[in-house]
Amino acid sequence: TRGRTVPMLVTAVVPGRSFTVECRIPLFRMVFEHELLPMDGGTEITHRVHFHGLLSIVLGPMLIRQLRTGLPVTLERLRQRAEAAGG
């Protein structure tokens, strides 16, 4: 594992449609929104990330680089788990 981890809190769930999680540290909040759209033969997932707070100017660019590298791996693992579970 690289870097430090922060707790993620589920802040909204619409079963089968969307979920939102966020993490907070002083002066910074990162929000991950996930929308699921059923399609023929599968599900399309839209993933959005928002940064809020005074530290977003400093942390945002650094985290964007990390997310661009790590997020595709995380989403692929999520897809594999969902498909294995019959989702």
C-alpha cells in the first residue's frame, strides 16, 4: 500500500442505481459519486470525483495524478467482483 489511508464514509445509496462515498480531513473533502446504468448485456458505471475545501488547491492536483493511475485498477477489480457475484 502506498501512502496513507483515510476512512471512507458512505453518504448516499440508491439501491441498484447509485452510491456516494466521501473522505474528510481538516480543510479538505473528497467525494466519489458512482452511478449505475443498466444496459444490454451489462451495466455502465459513471464515476465522478469532487474535491472541496481550502486544501483542494494543493491536494487536488496531487490526488488527480494518483487517481488516474490507481482508479482504473480499482474499478476493474470492482467489475470482476460484481460479475463473480452475478451482478
